Amino acid sequence: MEHSFGVRKGAWTEEEDILLRQCVENYGEGQWFQIPHRAGLNRCRKSCRMRWLNYLKPNVKRGGFAADEVDLIIRLHKLLRNRQV
């Protein structure tokens, strides 16, 4: 899918993921306005940043919660409920 500015939208391809991953490995996180150009991607900087932070970053946890995490969530919810900040 193309935007009126010529920036690609929609699902990411494996090739785009590889290019983004290599670019962040070479230049580091940050300066996201330069990442699409440096990586050779036809994506906006926000899309690149969000793809990295939510899917490609190595320390992003995948899968279900561990038993101790579930226990902590339940205990905190009993303590705090749905309190508004």
C-alpha cells in the first residue's frame, strides 16, 4: 500500500526487517529520521521506530507470562484495582 507521499504502508516484509535490523546494528538506536534513508527503506521514520521497538528489538519478550509474572499481576490488581492516576 502506498501513501500519497510515496511511503510504503502496511505489512512489513522479511527483507525490510533484515534491512532495518542491520541498519540499527550499524548505526544504533536513535536519529530515526535518518534510518529509512540509511537502511534503503521506503518507510516513514515512525514506522521504522515502532517496528524496531515492538517487534525486532532483541530484548522484546514474546509469548505468555511466566507463573511468577501472573502471580505478580494478580497481587498488584488486588492491591491497586483499576485505580485512576
